[in-house]
Amino acid sequence: MENFNVNRIDKEDISVLYISGFLDAHTAPELEEAIQKLIDGQRYKLVINFKDLSYISSAGLGVFMGFIEQIREHSGDIKMSNMTPKIFRVFDLLGFPTLYDIVEDETLAIIKFRS
Amino acid sequence: MEDAKEPGIVNSELDQRHVELKSLFETSKVLNSSLQLNTILNNLLLTPMGRMMISRGLVMVSEDGNKFSIRNIKGLSRELLNSTCDVEFRFDKPVFLTDVDLNECKLKNFFLELGIELILPINSTSRMIGMIALGKKINRSRYTEAELEFLNSLTNLASTAIENAIIFQKLESVNRKLDTKIQQLNTIFDIGRELNSTLDKKKIVNLLVYAIMGEMAAQRCNIFLKKGTKLTFADYRGGATKTGEMAVFADPDLLRELADVTKPFLVKDTILPSALAPLRNLNINAVVPMRIQDKTGGVVLLGERINHVDYTADDLEFLATLCNAAAISLENARLFDETIEKQRMEEELNIAREIQTRLLPDSYPEYDHFEIMGYNVPSREVGGDYFDCIRLDQHRFAIAIGDVSGKGAPASLLMSNLHAGLHTLIMTKADITTILSKLNNLIQAHTTFDKFITFFYAEINIDEFTLTYANAGHNPPFLYRRDGSCMSLEKGGLLLGMMPNLTYETETIQLKPGDQLLMFTDGVTEAMNTLEMEYGEWRLQAILEYALKNDLKIQELINKIVVEVKDFSQGMPQADDITMLGLKVLN
């Protein structure tokens, strides 16, 4: 089984999740749990840093869909950054860029929250 | 990153198709590699949600074909998880809720309220095992034919995996139950071994308490044990014993009801008799009797388990087995104590027997013209029969026989009193009348009215060949004369110990060579056979006649009587002490 990891760094009211490895149906619950924890702590401003993610499946994308409404209801958002072209292609193919802020760099994502 | 969206790289039909196939491939790989229902359902929901940008969805699964429960949920309140309902609606392809008749699908409104738009069946070869419900796509576009086809393929792929996972889950639960049973059996085995290796009551109770509390994680445990016929509070573990509780546990009505418990039961599932009602307030959840040979030897009260889970029927069965094993152990310990106690008493009685035997003569004065022989076998370890033969002076000796009312240890105490009294009086050189009167007063003064002694006393003058006697209510001894006549020696008075200040008659008989005197207690004449017939005086007289004719030695006579009485009683246990004293006058 491929490894998947989530690390979290809080920057004031914004939480950055660094995800690495394989994100598929097997590892999706780990990410779900990490996001659920943030929501339980009423932290609704999320940046997902994809820098070290080597693979994402449709199921992995599904995780973001499962939380987005609830987060936006609380004036929060999920912003995504640092995707490799391979990962971005998957998001792009399925039309995610029309719904999510996908930016080149984590700092940019944080700036977007601030503005 | 807008520049990544260049024509030729994205939006190509081929790429779409590629991702779709890859997704199906990955899904099928994941589905078939997992037996965990949740992983499968995660995949089943997250894949279309990710692919088609759907923000909410749920999966319902049915294990029996009727009750469907929500087993996975995304983008909706988690409180819905595991809620269950009956679903009669059956369908075999993706259906939009707007196209469904409310009468057909009662869940329609429930789904619409959750923002569900599309439901898909998960059908196995034999039945519908579940359904997926998906919300609107976030970009509000309608599901395309291709997407519906993809979803259909996905559910088809999932159905076998889900079915397997359900079976696997059931197996796991059965396995778990089996493991629990094995664990409990091991505990019973372990405890059984421990219980069998100890006869210490305190240790047995300790073992029981720890086994129960360890295995069941019970917060508290009270043990009551039977003492005599009543239950009493024996031990307590867990929490603090409050004074109010101890009062409840001492209530005789409660203890009586508990003593009648024959089967383990749960307090919450049982209509309690009013005497047991206080158990509810004491946080007692289960009552388990300690049964031994169809009797309740004790009761264990169990508090709530630490994990707040109810005791199951299996648990109660386990507890009952454990408690019964402990009950047997406690009974063994009790029997062991009893045996020890009995052994101690037997030892004491043996010592008493030895003392008593020493009170009876073990040798007889030797005279040229008199043969004397005594015989005594008590029916128990010690007895109340007495006989004696005492040299008075160079011309005279005394013979005596007595029978104390009752048997065993009490009678033996009085018998030793009689022995001491007689020997003391003889030393005062008192005459026969005085001896019997004083003995009577002595016995009467120190016993209750229902204790008395039949007693025969005689003195023989070896120079004059005379026998002077007095009989205090004893079976008259037989004096067989050489000429074939027989005398009953009856002169005397009342039994010793009945009333004070009595006088006793005496009679003097001139003895002749060949005369035989047999003194005996009623243990001889009242010996029973299996037909409940008594040996009787006539049989005794017949032997005496025979002895006279055949000129038997006194020892031979006594032995013959012993053998005949034994033959007569045909193995019936000896009911009373048997004592004889014989005297033969020689040429």
C-alpha cells in the first residue's frame, strides 16, 4: 500500500494542509479526518499544499467535494496550491478550476484569503 | 495556472475517456482488494463526487434485504450515519428523484430535503443490497448519459465487493463472538484449575471476584454466601460501600428472595419482587446465583460494566458457570473443614474410649473355686454400660453391672461417675445397702430426672461360698444351679437416680460348685435381627442350659453368647452397648 501523509500548519485563522504520497480511496479517510478536525475546531479557511502529492484519484477529489459546501457556508474556502502538472491535469480534466481557487503557490493562496 | 488550460491538452474527448477508464480501473482494483465495507463505500461515493463535482452523497446498505441503513455519508450531517429504514422501492438503473412516484418511494421527500437528486441501485444477482444517493453537481449541470453509464458501471463493480464485505463483516462478528467465547472458556478453565487447588474459602471468593471483575469489567461486585440456611453478605469489590447499602444488604426479606434465585437475570429486564426492588437504586445490573446440586449456595450481584455495555445472555451464562464452579469449590472447602472437624472429634472419642476401657477391668482376681469373665462392646465409640470385679479383702470380692440411660458420650460420663462413686464407697467398707443408697443419692443429686442407671451389685464370700446381692432395677441376672433350676436375682429396689433416700433389700444365696451366674445388659437380650425380632431372654437361657450340661468354662460361655448374638442379628448394626459378666463356681 502506498503511503499518504497529512501535515498541518496553522497560520492565524488559516490552516495549511501539506499532503504527500498517494491519495486514493484507501488513503482518503486520513484526509477526511484531517479536514473534519479543522471543521470541528471551527477553522474554515483551508489551503491544501499539493507539493509532495504524487498521485490523486477521483476518490481523492471527492474528499474536497464532500466538505466544500459546509466550509463555504461558514464563509470559508478550500484553496489549492503547488500542484505538479500531472496532478493539476486531473483537476483540470474534471473541471475543478471553475469551482476552486487553484494557485501556483501557498503564499498566493494565503494572500487571496486576506484580500 | 490559467495557461495550463490549453486546447489540445484538456477537453479532449480522448483524455476524458482515458480518465474515466482509469478511474473505473482503479475503482475496481480498490473494490476487489478490500473486504472493508467502509473503504468500499468511501470509494463508491468519493469517486463520482470527485469526478463529477458532486458535493453530497450517501450510501445505504441492507444486510437482510429489507432494512436499509445509511453506512457512509459525504457532505451531509454525520448524525444521519447508521440511521435505518425500511425500503420497499426496487429499481435496476439510475433514477432521478424528480421522476420517482412518492407512493413508490417513501424516501423521496427525505432525499429531496437532503438535496439528493439521483439514486442508483446496488443490485447483486439475487437482491438489492443497497443504493447510492447523490446530490446535484456543484455546477448545476445535469448528469449526462455518459456519466450515468459510468455510475452504473461503478455500482455494478461495487455490488459484489459490497456483498463480500457484508459476509466478511458477519464472519468477523461471528469470529469475534467465538474469540470472546474462547477467552471466557479459557478463564473458566484457568479459574477452575485455581479453584480446585485451594480449600481456602477466602481465596476462593477472591478468585471469583477477580475473575468476574476482570472478565466483565464490572464496576462493582457483591457476594453473598449461604451460612447454614441463610444468605449473608460475604464480600464486596469496586466503589465504596455506603452505610445505607449495608443496611439494604442486611435486610432479611432481600436475603430470603436472593436465596431463592435459581437463574441469572438482568435487573432491568426483570419484574423484581418488592424485596429486591432496592437493587435498582444500588446500580446493580445483574444477579447470578451460585448453584450447587440444585441448590443456591450463594449469590453474586454485579454492577454496571465500565464500558456501559449491557451483560449479554452469553455473559450471564459465563458468569453462571463461573459462579457454579466457585460454589462447588466452596462446598469442597466446607466438606474438607467438616472432615477435619470430624477427625478431631473421632480422635477425642478414641481417647475417651481408651479412658473408658481402663475403667473396666482388664484382668480378674484369681480364685481356686471361682471363674470370672467380663465382656463389653459399646455401640458407639464410648458407651454407658458398666461392669466391674473388685477384690474387697482376702475373703470377699464384689461384682457389679450397670446400664446408664442413653448412649454415647453423655452416658459414658455418667458411667465414669458411677465407677468412681462405687470404688470410693467400697473403700469405706460400707455394706451393700449403704453402698446402693449412697450411690442412688449421688446419681440423683447430680443428674436430671430423665437420667438414671440400672445397677446390680453382689459380694461373694469365697470361704463361705455365699453371694449377697441387691438389684437396683437391672435386668435380673440368671443363676443356673447344678440341679438344673434357674434363679432370677431380683431383690433390691428402684433404679439409681430416680428419687433420693431409697433403701435396698439384699438377698444371700448359698453357692454350690457348678453354679453359673450370668449378668448382662439389655443390649444382649434386645439385639435385633433384620426382621426386627429381639434376641430375647429365652435364647440366652437356652445357651446357659447348654453350658451347664456341657460344663463349659465361663469364657467359653461368654464367647458362645457373643457368637450367637452376632449370628442372630444378621449384620444389623449393633443398636445398644452389649455387656456381660459371668461367674462360675468350680469344684
